[in-house]
Amino acid sequence: MNEDASLLRRRLKRIGLSQGAVDAAWPEWWSASADASPSAQVELRFSLSRKLGLDPRSLLDEDSEPRFIWHDAARFKNLRGESDLEKDAITSFGAALGNVLFAASAARSSLLGTGPSALRSAILANQPFVRLIDLLSLCWSIGVPAVHLRVFPWESKRMAAMTIRAADRYALLLAKDSLYPAHIAFYVAHEIGHIALGHLTSENALVDFDRDELADSSSDAEEAAADAYALELLTGNPSPKIVSFDGHASARGLADRALQIGAEIRIEPGTLALCFAYSTGSWAIANKAMKYIYSAGKPVWKEVNRIAWHELVRENISDDAMPYIESVLGLSEGQIDGRSG
């Protein structure tokens, strides 16, 4: 094999893979001496293919363009001109990561066919309202791993979340960043809706790109159904309309009122503010209200991945894959305190 590691890196980046994805997938055991070893070169290519969802034969043949394994294996929502190659990269990256997560978590029960009211009642039996942490606990308790991506296959990132399916297993990969949990809680509840409603019956993945408005059933019935499922799970109503809070039109007034009545009507105050934004389009007011609803803004992905790190059965993650998972979860640079336990 005449192609050295630097040339292989260039080949991977030439098809559009991000520097972060290539760096994260590159094995820690690689060294200058390994570059001169034919067997190490082969193992390098198999290691990269497992993590990035690439056909290993396309990496072994230095004259070939790297090919993603999962082609036309996902459905994409709210696309805005993404290329077929970019879609294949997202799908293959997610499916490969999902396989690692499935191996490191146990399948316990199925969400398929479970209604939002049943899940909401189960959570409200022990909590005042449905929070992000409750949704994450629910996912992990039934064997649906949920992580927040800190490494992305493509340099441009507009994906909000994706659900991966393998046989009867599902995994949630979040990508939307926020300083407040209510935003991410909606996306988690939405992906739970896709699973429970059976929207992934033949595809390996369903990818949701970012949007500010609720879906219309005339344009995308599945998205509208998943939105309604999420809203009923979070609020008890599949189509809540909150156009005013007794005349409180300011961010402070909205926050004060949401905090006042949230426990009473059993809706998390941040979710109430989002319902107001969805109903009125007043996103600036609702987003500013978050600063008053929560004591401080904190990157939500850190809490999502701190939970994931403690839930994963790390003994089931191979030595080669462990540094990759740490990078994907933002642990490799010590970005969150989640290594213990």
C-alpha cells in the first residue's frame, strides 16, 4: 500500500468530511512508525470505516473515492439544498455511531405505539412537570440512548436531531445547541414521537433539520404528528394556544407569569414560554424570557452528555472506539466533568 496517512486524510476531506470528524475517528494508537507498517495501514482503514460509516474497500483502494455505506437509507425533514453526498455522510456517521451506542446500552422495552399521555402520566407521577432531564431518563431507562453531538460529519451544521434505527433499537442524536433546556426538550419529545408513531419502519434514520415553526399536516403529516405528540407529552395538549399571559407582553412579564402558573398547570415554565412563541411568533420576547425563567444559561449539551456518560456500559465499548465516543460527547478535551462513575 503506497498511500500514507496524510494522503488518506486528504482523500477523506476531499469528499467533504469535516476536520473534526476525521480527527475524532483517527485512532489514538496511530504513530509515525505505524505509517510504515502495511498491517497497521489496513487496520487504520478498517478503524476509520467503522466510525465514519464508510465502505472499507473504498479506503483500501487508494484510487477510489471513499464511499459511505448507508446510501438512501434515511428520510430528511426541512431540507434546504443539501447534496446527496452530504445526506449520505450524515446518515452513515449517525448509523455507525448508533451501533456503538446500541452495544453499550441494553434494550429494555419499546416506545412503539405508546401514546404521549401515557408517558406524560408516568413522568408526572414523580415530577411537577415534564422536563428535559425526565425525557432523557425515560429514553435511557427503556434502552434508547440519547447523546448530543459535539463532532459533525460535515463542516456546515444545520441538523437539529436525528433518530437512528437498527432492527428494534433506536438512538437519539441531538445537534441543536441551546443555553436553556426547554428548547432541547421539545426536540427530544419530537424524536420520541417519531419512534412511538412508527415513522421509522424501513429507514435506518430520520433526520430533522432546524426550524422555528410547527409543521403543517398539509406539507408534512409526519412532522405535524411528531410535533403534536411532543406538545401533548410536554403540555398535555397536542395544540396548545397561548397568545397572552394576562396582558404580560414583556420578557420579564412572560417569565414571571410562566413561573407562577407552571406548577399549577403542570407545564415546565420554559416550555410555556416556547408555546407562547409558537402561538404568536414572538420569539424575541420568549427567548429573552428564558434568561429570567432559568437561574443561568448553561450549554444544555453538557448535561445531556453527562447523563449519557454515566448511562453507557463502557465495558462494552472497544478500546479503539472509546476515544471516538469521548470526542463525540465532548469529553476528550475535558469540556465536561463526566468521566468519573
